[in-house]
Amino acid sequence: MRRKAAFKTLGCRLNQFETDSLVTDFHKAGYDIVGFNEKADVYIINTCTVTNQSDRKSKYFINQASRLADKNSVLVVTGCMVSSQQDYFRSNNTITYAVDNKRKRSVLAIVNGHFNSEIFDLQNLQENSFGFSVVEKSFHTRSAIKIQDGCNNYCSYCIVPEVRGRATSRPVKDILENARRLLELGSKEIVLTGVNISRYKYRGIHFDDLVEQIVDLPGEFRIRISSVEPEGFTDKLIALFGHPKLCPHLHLCLQSGSNKVLTRMRRFYTIEQYMSIIEKFRSIYPNFNFTTDIIVGFPGETEAEFQETYAAIERIGFSHIHTFKYSRRARTRAKMMIDQVSEKVKNERSKIIRTLSDKMKLDYRRKFIGKEQNVLIERINLKGEARGYGEHYIPVRIKNTSATKNTFYKVRIADILTDAEYSASGHFICHSG
């Protein structure tokens, strides 16, 4: 009888890619992939630890898997929380294996070894940040390529360098081979992902050089760049966004619009430098889509500094903001800072930014009424409505169409939904093309 494997992913797009790669490994090894709420022989949880809330969510799903598992099931927990919460894993005897990020690629070998009654030491397993399989079996339509891992910035609030390690870049040859393989498998949109991909550098090849080589590959596909830091933005990289294969969207991390807060965060740019990047892009590509991250309630953040962030956000006009309340993390400088902001103030400021984000989302999307978008179809419901994303990363719903999944389909945007309607259906309404 085929064994069953269930997966749960928390956190960033990089974690999502690594889970998808593990899903491919297990599928090719003969396992049936089942929902996380189902009975399974193996439960694999890829955790996040960027905030206290991330830890709570990870522990929730660990407990859920523990309740679902029987005495013969294997519960594997991997990801960033494994490195940050070692005491928790030593004391939790329901977890069969806790596997850190550098050995995550070996999860299938660990599970197979367990079922074969093999005994081994996890610490002796080979470390390999880039040995993940090309994703053939995935929970997502878009395909990701991991080009980089780790970070050297050591922002004062961030635990990522502790749990992901120092920055390292994947060989260009391997990345291009990965891309070609995905295209052979029929991928239409490839996402470049990593921890700090704008710092990519391998044997003299920088991030802009790498992007140029990927967009020049033959075939009908497009490239989307995942979250990036406001550094390494050369004129060459900006010009590359004129290429039809490179999507006009960036998740450009801001974190704060106050220079004083940015200094305390150890972010290596000013709001003026950040604005310069935005202005360069929009002088060439007026409707370029910027999304971002904002941390509210960083230690010492005054009302005036918060208002500086609010004003910067209004001026920039993001289409979406991931809003985070500052979370104290062990082994970070910010944990020991004085003037910690109260949860009440954090909640108030978070609500203000989320409200502004919702307004800006609609403002940005209204610009596309009457304009065309090239939508990659991700799913089609029983009513014949197709859904997907345009090149500007705007979600689209297409009525009365014969489009098929994983194909590009040109549409003209007819209208947008209200916030309530958006929550219910999640997408634009537009005419089929």
C-alpha cells in the first residue's frame, strides 16, 4: 500500500518553494500527497519564526499533526523555527525529527530511512542549501527558482541571519538549467526567490546580469521577482523591466518611512534613497506596481515617526502593504532596546496602515479600468469563470471564457469589486478577450 504524506507551509515564498520541492520528491518516490487535515503516514511542517505570531502558528500545526498522527506516523518539523526554538524541540516528544534549513533537502531520505529502520545522526547529514529538486508536483501555479539563501545585513529586529545563515548565491549554470527544465515541464511564470536576492553575486555575475540571462531564454513565459531589498538597483536592472518577459511588479521592502527608525533598525538606506528608486521606475513605467512590508511599533517609534511612515506610504502609493507589528526576537539587538512600544499602540498603528493599504489597493487598481492585462489562468470553476493574475500582479476574474489553465489570456479590465465583494470572490471582474 502506498504511504501518504501531508504538508503544511508557513512564512515566505522561499519556504513555499522548498516545500513544493519536497512534495515533488515524495510524489516521485511513490507517496500519495494528501491534505494536511487527513490521516497520513508522514506529516511535514515547514515552519516560520520571523515573529511571535509565526511561532504560535507553527506550534498550532505541530499540535494538529500530533493529534492526527498514529503511533506509526512520522512527524517532521523543518524550517526556521527549528533553529530558533531548540528548547521547544528538545522537550516535545511528539516530533519524530526536527530538521534545520541546511539539511531540509534531506527530509525524504530521513523519512525513508525511518521506515527502513535505519539509525543515523541528523547532524552528520550533508548541508545543501541549493540541492532542491526542480518542482514538478506543486500546490501553486507559478514555479519558483531559488537563486540565493541567507543574509549578511543583520537588521536589528531580524532573526533570519541566525536561522538561514550567511548570504550565499547559487551557481548561474544551475539556475539556468533549473529554468530550462521548468519551461520543458510547461511552466509559464517563474518566480526568482531567496532571502536577499538583490545581493546575488556568483563569480562576477550580479543580480541584473542573472535576470538578463533568464529573460533571454527562448519560450513563452514570464519572470516575476519576489521580495527584494532597496539595494543593488542599477540602471541596467531598471531598463530590463522594459523586456516583455519581466513582470512590472516588485515587492520592495520599506519597513519604515522615518530615517530615525530606519537607523535604529540598521536598514542601510534612507527614505530619500528609497523614493529615488520609486521615482526612477515610474518615470519609465508609470503604472509599475510596488508592494511592500511595514513594521509598526518598532522600539522608540514616536507618533511623529509613525506619521512620517504614513506620509511616505501615501506619497508612494503602494498597491498592497504587508503590515507587521514589531515582535521581540531572541538574539536580536532590538530585543534589548528601551522604549518598547505597547501592544495597544501597535494594534492602533497596524489598523491605520491596513486601512490606508486597502484604500491604496483600490486606487491603484482603478488605473487599469479600460486597460489590457495578460492573465495567466490559474484555475477555472464549475461556472466557467477563470481566475489568474495579470502581469502587474493584479488578480483577475474572467467571465464566460473558453480559456484553459496555465495559458495566457488577454483581457480588458471592465470594473473592480468593492472590498466586501473582493473578500467574497477575491478577484476583478473583467470582459473576456
